[in-house]
Amino acid sequence: MGRQQLEQGEGPGGADGFGPDADDTGCGILHVDMDAFFASVEVRNRPELRGRPVIVGGVGGRGVVSSASYEARRFGVHSAMPTVRARRLCPQAVFLPPDFEEYSTASRAVMAIFGEITPLVEPLSLDEAFLDVSGARRRLGSAAAVARLIRARVRDELRLTCSVGVAPTKFVAKLASGRAKPDGLLVVPADRVVEYLHRLPVSALWGVGERTAALLHRLGLATVADIAHTRPATLVAALGEAAGTHIHELSWGRDPRAVTPRVAEKSVGAETTFDTDVADPDVIRRAMLGLAGRCAARARRAGVVGRTVTIKVRFADFRTINRSRTLPAATDVAREMFETAWSLFTALATDEQVRLVGLRLEGLDTEGGAPRQLMLGEREHGWRDAERAMDAAAERFGSAAVRPASLLHPDTPTDRPGPTRPGS
Amino acid sequence: MKFRVERDALADAVAWTAKSLPNRPPVPVLAGVMLEVGDGRLTVSGFDYEVSSQVQVDVQADADGTVLVSGRLLAEITRALPAKPVDVATEGSRVEITCGSARFTLPTMPVEDYPTLPEMPRSAGRIDAGLFATAVAQVAVAAGRDETLPMITGVKLELERNTLTLLATDRYRAAMRELEWQPDEADTSLTALVPARTLSETARALGPLGGSVGVALSAAGAGEGMIGFTGGERRTTSRLLEGENYPPLRSIFPPEFVAHARVPAAALAEVVKRVALVAERNNPVRLSFSTDGLVVEAGATEDARASEALECEYSGDEMTTAFNPQYLLDGLGQLGKPIARLSFVDPMKPAVISGSTEDGEDDTSYKYLIMPVRFANQ
């Protein structure tokens, strides 16, 4: 980020032999990282923002920055910074509240492209993933060629940019993508991994944060090369068995972890922090309704149903409680999740100020695989179908297209009444 | 207080009152049963503010008086006593029970802390005790057990002229039984939602006594919100559940069907039990009907599977539907007829089980409705 590596094209690095055209023999792992993902999605959707500093984050008094465009990063704004501070650093920036539905839609599109390249995709978050492309050589070419293909497809099909690191291991691939940013490609050849790593500061190693780095500095260890040439026993004595061995292995580029396609999610959840603490049950009820909608939509998208609904309530004094109830049959219906969540909340019989509420669906099973006990009087086209129709509408027209009537806000222009409004 | 009583008479009386005692009483005295002697009779009472039970027994009374003792302990002791006359006497703050060479001393609880039992509501009519016990068992099986939804833990009684209808549901199945009773007034029209557990225990205890059961229910005035049952020297009262929003169960039973199957009830139950062994928790058994008969299956492609065929008279299009095996067994087990008649509208719509005889005499006084399970790719 702080580095001046903003040349266009395939990015920096050619001069020292690391870069887009380096020898990729023995490199099978890609780390693909979207550039300033949330901000980029916003800029893509609103071309008038192009070239301006864009900051996505909580706009309330307690918000933090989720994503900042590179224009904003020049002012020192970075993610996880309180929005209030970002405003001081870059008052001219466009501040936008996050639209997670939009980002997940974009993320799905990105992941879909990865999925067409190889089934060995390990998403780390909405905007980054490891890919093992060693099996794609015959079909699509070498790892670097695949990386170029991915970058081109993401650019052409999604009008977004990403940076790709190509290396023999996950750890080095991730380092490389970081060095390639933004909109770059960096190959670390297999026979030059050690050379590449050894020039880097110790903080480049996975698992070395500020505190560990400071500790290593006190031992006189500043670069990865220093670590590599320190006896493992010394490192273990300083950092403990696990961490000491781990960073020594990494310093020689040894990282045996395979790319593991994502294991099934164990739960889906969402939570919301109120801008100011609330005690009004109506406000909490609406928040729960919104959370239920988000959880249910996510469950349906992931094709899972769950039997246990858990709520989380954090009071003004940060006391946090969880309550859960297991349903007779698994569900992915927001209505059912909301009713359960709301009865759990009302059972608390509290009138205290609430800071945060969360809702989680647990005990997941794959939908379709899970038989569903029908309920008496359940209409053939009940809530479930209504909510599926909402999913389809949101897919086409955005998440504000259809939602429960009590979540409509008269001031928001997107909330005009439409022809489809199931559940009203 | 001092009296002598027959062992069986005492054991039955204590068992009747102790059945409704709470496991974890909010106040200790509610775990007690009260023994009261006067006019040559012993009255045994239990009450937990929800349900009250009382029974009178003839005894040989030497001294009148009242004591309150632990109901559970007294019930266990009386059940275990030898078949000999039992002597009960208070000794200070204790009560002594002697039977043959067995001797028990129990602590008593303060009688003055014990609540007064509620008045019996006004009598509404009478019903055959055995018939009532069967009917209640048939319907209570479908009642819910989820205490967070009190309404569905009840059995609904509809007393309309000389027809008594019992209804229950746990939202996944429903049962309805109609039978005749003798109302005190010809134009009776009353409804009550009675906790299923209390109703079952009461009907089960009164059934073997024979004779008739008195039903006491007031539409308004004294005893409102309460139902009472009497049989012989026994009476019980129960608080009613709030039933204003009880689902309209009658209208959930489909008026017409497109397919019917006739199959021996016991044989089908055996097959379902066997096949369900491979059905994991919450997984259904699948029933495929055709003119060739019925095939019952369970299990998924990668897991253990089972299937079994049995003869079945079937009229309708070929059809596969799936049910929770326990729901199916509950209904089949309560039919009380050799042949189960299964009626369908659609594989995804409620199915109704009723009884029939081998000669084809259909009996629709009992109907058990069951919601299917939607399984994969359906």
C-alpha cells in the first residue's frame, strides 16, 4: 500500500527477475486478491466516482473503514481505521455505507470464474482465494498463463481488478500478490523462493505480527534471512515450540499446506451494532427482522438449512448473552428464523439499552438432502416461496428491491412500492 | 387422626391423587397429599394450582383429623405394602403406617399452608368410561409436547348436543375422534382446551373402573376456565388452556380424496418399524403405492437402505409420499381396527388414516391426519 508501485500493465517487479514474466516452473499455487474490493465495486457501479477517493465503511459514530480506494489510501486511510479518523485524513472522500449484498454478488461472480479454472479453490474471504492450478497446465497453460487469464476475465467480465501472486506455496503466493498490488502479477520462481524471501523483513512471515516482530528485533533478527540462519532451538526458546518452528520453516519457503476447497459452513449469521444504544423494542424487532432476512438469504444461497436459531444480545455495558432454540425441522425461511429469534428476545424480558444484536442459524444440513417435515396448514406457496422470489428479485434489481414492509423507510428512494411485494 | 383401611383401597386412592403432583413443586406443601378423616370416610386430596385430584374411601375411623404427607413417598409405600389391613395414626408431628409387620414413620407438613381445592364446575353430562379412555388415547397421541407452545399441548373438547369431539395437533399431525355422550341439557354447546397429559392420565385411570365419567364444565360463572371429571368416588379438576386461537382443525381434514389404500394396520406398522431402522433422525420412510401393492423404503443412496413390499388394495394414480415413521406408527397404533384406510389428495398434502374392517366397513369416527415430509428432489 504505502509503496509506490502504481505503474499500469502487469505491475512491478520485472527488473529483479520477479514479475509477470519470471519462470513459473514448479509454481502451482495462485493467490488472487481483489484490489480495494468494496470500494472498487462501488466505483464500478457509479462511474462518476472514478478517480475520486472512495471510502466504504460504517458511517455512524462507531463505524470503521471496510475498504478504501487507492486514491483514498494515498491520504493514509486504510481499512479497520475508525471512519471518524478517515474523515479527518481525507475529508474530500466519498463515504459510502457498505452494501454487503452487492459485494457478495460480486464475490460470487469472482469465485465462479475461479471455479471454472479449477475445483481447488480455497476462498479466504469475499475478496481473496488460493487456487491450485498445477492440474490445469495442459488445459490452460502454465500457472502464470492461468493468472493472466484470470486477471483478464475479472477485468473484462466484472470490470474489476485483482492482483495475483504465483508461487510454489500458499505462503509465498500470498506474499507475492501483496507485492503485486494493485492490479499486478508477480511470479516467484521455485528455485528463487529462498532468495526472494530472504530480502524481506521478518514481519512478512505469516504469524509475525507487531509483537513478535519487536521480540525478534530485540534478538537482532530483522530480515527473513536472519531468521533462516538462526538455530531453530533459539527461535523456539524465544517464541515457543509451535511459532518458533513455524517461522523457521517459512523462512526457507517450506509451507506444506495444500489448497483445500472450502469446507461446508457450520453456521450462517449476521449481526448489527446500533449507532446509539437502543431500548425501543420496535427498533430491535426491525433489526432482528433484517438480520433474519440476511441470514436466510445467505443460507438459501449456500443451499443449507439449519435447525438451531441463536440470538446474541450485547447490552450497553458490553455484557453479551446468547440464547438459542432448536426447531423441530430445519429451515431456511427468514420468517421462521425471525419468529424464533423474536420469541427468544422477548423471553429475556429486558428493557435495557442494547448495543448489538446478532442472529445465527446453526446445525446446518444441505438443503434438498434434508427432508422437510411439512406443517399443517402450510400453504403450498408459503413464506419459503415468497422469500425465494425475493432472492430472485434481489439478484436482478438489488437487495433493496423487495423486503418486509416494516423495513421500508420512507426517505430512501429505493423503497418505492413495486408490483411484487410478497408477505405484505 | 387414626384409621384402618384395606391395603388396595388405600393404594389406589393415593395413586390417583399422587399422579398429578408436580415433580419440582414451587412450594414444598404442593408435593404433599392430604389425608382427612371424618364421618367414617377418608378423603385423599392433591392439588398443584393446575390440577386437583380427590378420592373418598370408606375406613374404620377411630379418630378424625387431617395430615399432609409427601405424596410420592406415600404412593411408593402403599404400593409396596403387603395385602393386609393398614393402620394409619398421627404421632405428634409424624404419621405412622403399620401393615402386618411393616412399619413406617413419615414426617408431616403444615396443613394450614395447604391451598383449598377448587370447587367442581357445574356438571355438563356423562360418558362411558371405557369409550372415553380409548378416545382420549387416540387423540392425545397427536398433541404437542413443546411447552413453549402451550396451546398445542392440549386436547380440544367440543361438546355439541349429544356429540363429543376430541381434537389435537402438534402442527405436524392431527387427530379427531367423534363419539356420543349424554349431555345434561339437550342443547349443550361447550368447548374446552384441556392439557393433554392431565386428560390422558385421568381418562386412563377412570376407564378400568367402568360405569360412566361425569364431565363438569361451566360456560360462565363459578368454575369458569376449569374442567372437572368424576368417576366413582374420584374427582379431578384441571385448569384449561387458552384456546382462543386454536387452529381450525376440522377444516384441515380434506373433504375429498383422489386415492385410497387399504392395508392391514398391524402388518403395515411392523413393516414401517423394520424399514425405519435405517432412517436416521428426522428422516422419513417413503411409501410408494401402485395397483401392485405398497413398497415402504427408507435410507439414502450413500447410507444404509431398506425396503419391504406388502399387499395393499389401492385405487388411484401411482404415488410416492414420505412420512415421519413415528407419526405413522402413532396413528396406526391407535386405530383399533384391523384395516388401515389411507386417503390421499396429493403426495405433498395431508393424508388421512382411518379404520375399517376386513369386510370393508369403514369407520370414520376416528381420523388421524399426517403431514408428509418433502424429501430430496421433490
